[in-house]
Amino acid sequence: MMGVPYGKIISSVINLIVIIIFVYAFLNAEAKGRVIMTVILALLFIMPVLFSASAVFWICYAGKVIFGLSCYLYVKGKGASI
């Protein structure tokens, strides 16, 4: 009997939340901030694909969570409501 892949489900949900918050912060950011946020998010999603080590996966996973929280705080700091 096969189990439910809860790890994949949680990872997919975290990715979706980070992307939604990123898009909202991207729309509120100025040009320089947009470039920086885009590069960071691209690296966080590409690094686990390029390097298959489990340490890289966990570092990028934690990075996505921290990046999502920082985008949320950026939007809140600008005075916009989510």
C-alpha cells in the first residue's frame, strides 16, 4: 500500500503561497526591487533542480519560507493590505 506524499503536498503549497506573495510584492515594488526579488526567487526555484543534494533542497526550502515572509513584510511596510 502506498502512502500519501505529504512532503510533496506541503512543498507545493509553500511554493504556491510564496509565488502569490511574490507577485503581490512585485506589483508594489519599484524597478530595482523587482529585479532583486526576481533573481532571488529564480535562484530558490532553480538551485534544487541543478544540485540534487538534500542539503541544497533544505536550504532552498528554508530560503523560500524566509523570502515569502520578507515579501509579506515588505508589502505590509509599504502600507498595502493583503
